[in-house]
Amino acid sequence: MTNSALMNRRNHLLGAGAPIFYEEPVNIVRGEGVWLYDDGGRRYLDMYNNVPCVGHCHPHVVEAMHNQSQTLNVHSRYLNEGVLDYAERLANLHADHLTSVVFTCTGTEANEVALSIARAATGGQGFICSDAAYHGNSAEVGKFTRVGQQAKKDQAKEIRAFPYPQSYRPLQDGVSDAELSELYLAEVESAIDSLRADGIPLAGMLVCSIFANEGLPAIPDGFMPRAAEIVRAAGGLVIADEVQAGFCRTGRWWGYEATEFAPDIVTMGKPMGNGMPVAAAAASSELVDEFRRNKRYFNTFAASPLQAAAGMAVIDVIENEELASNVEQSGAYLRSELRKLQANSEHLADVRGHGMFIGMEWVQDRASKKPDVDGATAVVNRLRDRGFLIGSSGPMSNILKIRPPLVFKRKHADMFLTAFEESI
């Protein structure tokens, strides 16, 4: 069946307008490691997918899922040591105070749980977030989506936003990094004050620990730990969304380690099961116990033996193949080489990120910093034609987004750099 026929069938069955990548969509039928293969046998270097974080179809993960699925898979209302072993191993990877886990199937669900934990513990209802955030697509979590771009009438009364911290388009030009941090911290305080003025008690702050959907901005030094202090002083809890940042994406296990703050609650998702739907919220035992007292939370497919088997296998691979070290080294090399290419492109204005998560600011010209959305889209499609799959995103849709599986090596970076230079 041709791609055109497949698109027509897709539009009929899934609804016209269901999101899809590339002007000429790719019919992917197989994956292995960092490679994806289409129905004609052509291979593409996957520079985008963080779901198969240890590589597509990693044999250790596949074997663990196969063995468990042919042994047992049930819901969570039975005793099962494998689930407890996984919860314990996962908690031990976090900061010492994060000792208990509530399993879910998606990052959206994990964030829903985190909001409930914070509200149960504080008695508050209000939250603050960045003005360009995305944390999920349920009715409740969707209230946090790009609040700064919502019409006033559409904004949830219990959600307030602050400008996301950044150095490329700062709140004020010509100030030091420390001064810029203070300006953004004042915006955090202002968001909390806005809730207080309307009589809405603060429950907490929900942020991606590296502001991934905000375009991976260079965060002014000291902003994150100080913001956390401000929230706690106002009676709230700090929720770190690690759905994109976690599982060694930054070269550290967690994004909050890279941005140097300690959250009260952590949410996890996409990479946990390498394609198996696994997600979770982690917090102290006291916070989770209070949540359990207030909510009869149950999720049919969460905390299952199959989830646990897949999750344990992913951690095995990250540790046994020393992927954190690979991320740090290969990611630093790729960022360094991309920055060298900036000199030859007026449009490539900024290269930033952490570990193996890179954002590149694509603009019409460096003086105006005006986003070039069409140009970014064109680069993405030219790379697709050369066999390299990246994406574009960010608050203004002009950020070239690179986020390959963690098994991406320097040799793959060299292949991409050649294609990228030809594409720009």
C-alpha cells in the first residue's frame, strides 16, 4: 500500500488531523538500536525518540517482557515481589527522601497523581508553572499547557504562570546572570502572590526540571533551587516532571540533578519501559501515605508484573552498558560540533541542552532573533530525506529538537553532522 493510501486510511480511521511527522510521512515497520526501517528497507537514524531509551527492541528488554508475559501478568491487587523489587530499585535511584512510588501508565497520569499528592498534603488548590509548559493532555493536567498563550477566559483560575527562565531572550538585556535569576524569581513570587490575592491557597509548582518543552533554555544560575525555596516558604510542594529529563537523558539519572534542586515529588514516564507503558510518581512515604488516605487510587494496568519486568530490564541496560557515561560524552561531542557549525549559518543562533537532549534555535537572523518556523520545518524535512529523523518544537515552534536513544554513539553523531551541514 502506498504512503498516500495509508494516509487516507489513517485519516478515516484515526481522524483527519491526527498528528504525524514530516511532509512525506515515513512508514516505519522495524527498529533496532538507533535505527528505524521503513517498508522499503531504507534505514533512518533515529534522533528523536526517547521512549526506546536503551534502543529500539533491545534484546534484554524484549526477553524480560517475553518471559514475564508467558509467566504472569495481573492487576496490582495481589502481592507480587517483582513489583516491590522494581519500586524499591526505582526509589533508590532518587534523592534519599523519595522513598515511595505510585505507578501509572502514562506521564499524564503520573502528573495527575502528583497534583493530588500535593493537594492532599498542603490543603491548597493552586499551582504555578511556566508560561510555555506541557505536562500532559488530560482535562486537569492540560490546564498547565502553555498558559501564557491561552486567552484569559480559558485559563484555569487555580493555575498561574511565570515566564520560563532563559538567557537567549531574557526578561531584560544587559544584566548579569545573577541579576537575571533575580528577575525571574520575582516572577515566581508574583505568580504565587496572584493566587494569594484571589484567596487560592498554594499547593505547589509543577515544572519540567530542564524546561524541555520550553526549548531547553539556558537557565540562569541558582534559579531552580531558589524557586523551590520560594514555593516551600509559601506552603507549597515542588513537583519535578522527569518524563523527558529522566533516566539519564541529561547524563545524570534525573534532570533535577542537572539543574541542582531537590523536588518533593517526581513524575516519570516515557523511557521507563522502553516502549512498554510504564510511568510513576515518587515522593516520601509520608506524602504517599497521605495521598492513599485521601484517594482510592487504582490503575488496572499499573504496578503489574509486566511493567516491573520491563522497567527492571531498562535499568539493567542503563547500568550494565554505562549509558550515563555515553550520554555525557557523546552528547558533549555533538553539542560542541554543532556549535562550530554556527559560524557558517546566520539562522543557527543558539545550541543548548543537557546530555543527549539538544535544542537549536533557528531564526531569520541573529540580530532580530525572530523565529524562523518555516526554516526549521524545512531543515527537519531535508534531514528526513537524507535519512535522519529529528523534530521541531518549542514555544515558537522554531527549535530543532534532538533526543536520540541513549545508545547513540559518536560515530552516529558524525553521520548526523555531515547530513546536518548539508541540510543547512
